Amino acid sequence: MCLATLTISQISDYFVVTDPDEVFPTASPIDWSNPDYKTVKVNWREDLTELERRRLLTQLLPQAPYREWVDKFKRPEEVMDTVHDHI
């Protein structure tokens, strides 16, 4: 979830907690392993536009250069002998 990785100074600018009585921090990143947050449910604010949501979510995209990502993966012809081994 983006609240575990992104730094947001005011979570309430983007999200609402479904139960206002829940204990919840005002900023992120959030350590969801904290037992106080076990039952917390967070939703996007309804008044946010799709563009505002996407701006926040784009911060989650990998920042590595394209060439670096391409070099990590194999081409289809490199895996043809092993791709169906699990079947």
C-alpha cells in the first residue's frame, strides 16, 4: 500500500479513516506491523480527482532507468525450455 512507502505530510489530504475513533498517524510512511493499526481501514477521499490520485500513485513507480529493468529480465526464447516445467 502506498501509505507504507510514500512520504506524505498530511494523510488526510488524500485519505480518510473509515472509523474516526481509530488511532492513526497524521503522516506516512506508516508501519502497518504496529498492532494499533490492525483494524484500521483507509479509503481515498471521495472529493479527490482521478488526476490527483494518479499523481500520488506515480511516486510508487520504479525510479530505475529503463535499461536497468530490461537487463533484469529474460527474453521468451531464453526461457522456452523451463517456462512450462511446473505443469
